[in-house]
Amino acid sequence: MKLHDDEDGQYSFYCPGCKSRHVVTTIETFSNGAKWSWNGSMDKPTFQPSYLLTSDQWTPPVTYENLAAFRANPWPQTKKPYICHSFITDGQIRFLEDSTHALAGQTVELPEWK
């Protein structure tokens, strides 16, 4: 199975570009009525419209492993935009060119949900 049913019209999938979980909502839960259409397949899902996640990343990063060093002697960091933009069609993720991770411009199979 490629999706996890989070209930209430929300489904999770593992994004190999971000190496994290993403969630899509298939019912109107937002005041603007935003939702994705879904073909109903847990193994070869198709969602419309595209999936877009944007955030900021700080580099070099502060991680659990280097947190004590950062607190003792903070280093300068630069804020960079992070984008994951894709279409999910028939169980494939097509990462668009504006994605900022290593899979930008590639199409890969949606991984199994673990």
C-alpha cells in the first residue's frame, strides 16, 4: 500500500525527495474549500491538482547532533527557500523543476507506506 489513511479525508504518503511524510486532504476542510481530487486507489493513487510544499531552510543546519555546539558558539546561517512541487499520477511522483531537492525534474514510483 502506498498511502496511509489518516481518516477524515486525509491521506499520507512518503516523499522520497523530502525524505518525509506529506498529507493530502480530499474533503473540504479549509475555509477556501481547498482539497485534492483522488482516484480512490491506495496503491496507484492520482491526486489533482499538484502538491506544493514551501518552507524555509537554514544552512548550515542546526541538528540534534550539533545543537549543543550551536548553543555554545552560534554560527551564521543563511535562509533559503525550500520547495517540493509534484504531480502524483497512477502511483508515480513527477517532481517539477521548481522543486529544490535532489529529485527535481525526475519521476519516481511512490514508495510503499511503512
